[in-house]
Amino acid sequence: MADSKSILMVVTSHDRIDDDHPTGLWFEEFAVPYSLFQQQGYRVTVASPRGGAVPIDPRSEPKERDAADVRAALDALADTARLDAVSSQPFDAVFFPGGHGTMYDLPDNPDVSRLVGRFADENKVLASVCHGPACFVGAKRKDGTPVVKGKRLTAFTNAEESAVELDKFMPFLLESRLRDLGARFETADNWADHVVVDGHIVTGQNPQSSGSAAREVIKLLS
């Protein structure tokens, strides 16, 4: 039954690119999937590397905060679990929303890398959207190969990074890094709703893909 499913949503704790560019979680990429998972009756645990309140990218702050689904998402982000306290628990799926903050605190995080590697080895549902696939950068399977090697996937593209004029500020370009790791990277037009499913790995290209990525997770868990 749907209500027996449990999902771990892992969000960034990082709040700044530099002094002129505050960042964090891109709200839509969390709120839309969170609402869809709640509607399914899933048990959702929200965690971040540092725990506690999560920074929301100011550019993504919801304009209407009174809607029930928006309030529920904001409440869930106000006091997240520490990832290292929950990452070893059994979950049916893990979902990594994006936001530029993920480019700083997901790639080299050992808890993230272990979690992603374990889900890949156990063939469990492993989903991410936009910059969320930064979770794959440090993740390897038991045999030492990158989790993304040979896998079809997508993420925020180099073209989209250039379009928002943040490419020169990033520690690396996510599309390029995933390709370097052996991913079979697939792109669509900027801001297109584009999701790639390869086995139990689900990836969405950008914020517009958030709902579609979550629906693919629901299909895999059904």
C-alpha cells in the first residue's frame, strides 16, 4: 500500500555563492514533490547536511504563503533532521531537490555519497532534480565505479547555467562533471519539463521538471 512507503528528501544547507549571491534550496523543487508524496500517503523524512532550518534561495521564495501545501512545505523545511542521523535508516526512495546550494554541500559529503551508492547497489528508487544530481558527483558503487557511469540522466544543463548567468560562479558545471563521470547525459530545451528514467534512477532537468520527476517516483513505488 502507498501509506507503507517511506521517502527521504535531502535538501541543501548551503546559503551563499558569494557575498553578492545568496542561495539555498529552490523552493518549487521541494514543495511540489513533497506535496505529491504527501497526497500518496507516503511517510516523508526531510533531512539536510546540517539539520535545522533550510535556506531558501530568495529568487524562489513563494509569493503566496497561505496555501496549505506551501505552508506544509515551509513547516517541513523549518526544522530538518541531520542527514547523518537518518541516512542509514530504511527508506523506499530518496529524492534530492536542487538549488545552487547543492553544488557546494552535496558533492563531497560522505553521508550523501554513501547513501546514493547504497541505493544504487540495492536498486532502490534514487531521484533528483535540477542541481540535485550534484548528489551523484562523489557517489560510487561497491565495485568503485561512479554511480552514474553508463546511466541515462539529466540535470540543470550548461546552457541553463549560462542563461541564468551563474556559470562563472559555480565550483564546476554539473552537466560537464556528470558527463566526465560517464553519464549518458540527455538535454532538452532550456526550461523544458524534461525527465529521464533509467531503471530506478529518476532525474529532472530543471524546476519545471519537479512535478514530473516526483510522478515518476510514484510510478516506480506503485
